[in-house]
Amino acid sequence: MKFILLAITGTAAGIISGMGIGGGIILIPVLVLAFGIGQHTAQNINLIYFVPTAVVALVTHIKNRKIEKKAVLKIVFAGVVGAIIGAVIAIAIEPAVLGKLFGGFLLLMGIIEFFKKK
């Protein structure tokens, strides 16, 4: 039964990632709530999951000529620095607080997306 739930979760996270939203919206809550995995571990799993999906997205965007080559290095640098800073901060936060912050982040992003004009 666990395998089926993991397969459904992985598929749903993959579909959402393909839409550009980010699979962590589904992956992290399911890992924490349904499987009892700690918040830090679930967020680490999400980071590992992100790598192949980001590579597929990058290849797709390069193929469709949607990449501004001049901006790539700046964005990659900022992303790596931000990831390091975010990881250091996340490790220092208690798992219960981190979970609440993540939930608040998801709520805020949902509200922003809901009211976003096309």
C-alpha cells in the first residue's frame, strides 16, 4: 500500500513540476503527514527530487530556445548561494516550526497564484 501511495505522490509531484509549480507542494506534505518522515528529511528528499526535474526542465527550455544565455550565470550563482543560505537556516530551525513556515509559504503562494492576473 505504501508503494502505491508513493507512486501516486511521485507521479503527481512530477506532473505539477512539469507545470512549473514545483513538486514539493505535494511531496513534502505527503512524506510528513502520510509517512511520518521528519520535516528536515522530507525537505532534503525534495531537494534531491528537484535535481532531475530541473535538468529535464532546463533541457526542454534550451530545446525550445527559451533561455537567455546572458542571465544564466547570474541566476545559477544566485540560486546556489540562496540554496546554501536556505539550507543553513533550515537546519537551525526546529522541525515543527519549519513545518509551519513551509505551510505558511504554501498558503501565501496559493493566494498569490489565485489572484495573479494572466
